[in-house]
Amino acid sequence: GAGVSQTPSNKVTEKGKYVELRCDPISGHTALYWYRQSLGQGPEFLIYFQGTGAADDSGLPNDRFFAVRPEGSVSTLKIQRTERGDSAVYLCASRRTGEMNTGELFFGEGSRLTVL
Amino acid sequence: LAKTTQPISMDSYEGQEVNITCSHNNIATNDYITWYQQFPSQGPRFIIQGYKTKVTNEVASLFIPADRKSSTLSLPRVSLSDTAVYYCLVVRLTGGGNKLTFGTGTQLKVEL
């Protein structure tokens, strides 16, 4: 597609449930980022992938959070045993790297997660 | 990467020029300065990027002094639709990618 696509746009779940959030980056973008944003705050870095590998996962808050990008394109953020504090907008962004690297992140519209 | 500091909020009126300054005292030689704009319920959107002196595009200008320890985003003749949060980031373009960290940003409110 033309832009970064995130699904679902909204997810309501109950405390303790498992959730998957999907990101489809811009074709050809090798770097993919996940951020979490709470109301009134800037996006909080979670993890970024360079190709299939997680180049930096230092932002993942705990071991309930995990992300994969098995084929170097689509990525899934997985949250186990959700807690009310996980409620936020989860943003995905992709970026060119290499010779065409401008540093510009292209963001999706986000997935709003609400844990009841 | 260098930490950035910018004002939490700014108010302006339609038609005025708005300047938002960001401090990045520990910027490294191969770091660039990048600004993003975010509207409610949307992801941030790239506005402009620069290394030194002045960069201008159809949306904004970016002024970077010789020591590069700060930068100023200039929005000419703002309108109500420029009400948004503006983020300053320091970006290192070498290598395959990096941990791009957003601060709390500057909430710009434009009124009639």
C-alpha cells in the first residue's frame, strides 16, 4: 500500500487477555518501529527492527510484550496477560535505510488498545 | 543520541509567524535535526530535517546555528489548522537505523 497500515484501529479487551497488533509497513522500508503513546505524552519507543531482526528492543516494558517481523515486512506486536496500564495508542512507523535514508519516519494511524 | 528540550506549549494567532526552539546540547557530528507534527488521533508526520544553517520547504523553515546546539522551527503565517504538537528529534542517519526518541513535544495552539 501507499502508507503504513495498522490493524485493528481499535481493540477493546479484558484484563488478562492476549492481544496482537499488526503493522504493514511501506514496501521496501527495511526499518520498522513500534511506539506506544498515552494521552498527553509523546510517543514512547518500544522496539525497532532492521529487516527481520530486532535491532533494539530496549523499550519493551516487560516480558509480556513481544514483537516479531519474520519476513522483514509485516510486524506483529504481541501483548500477553494484558493489564489496564497497557491501554494506549500503539503506533508503527517504517523508514528507509541505506542510500535513500533520510531519517524520515512514516507513521500509521495507530491501534488504540483499551484494557477493561 | 542527544536529548532534546523544547517548550511544553505555545499560543499564537492566525497570520502570525511562530518560532519553536529546541535545545540539543550534546548533538554529535553526524546527527541531524528532524521535526514532526502530530494532530489528535493521528501518527506524527515529518515536517523538515536539517544539518546546519537554514532549510526551507513548503511547510516550514528550520534554522540551525553554527554550534548546532539548538534549532528553531519557523512556521510562517500560521492558521487554525496548524494547531498540533510539534516534536524535535535528533537523528543519526549512518548505520541501519536507530532508536528515535520523542520527547513530550510543544503543543501549539492557534487562535483567531
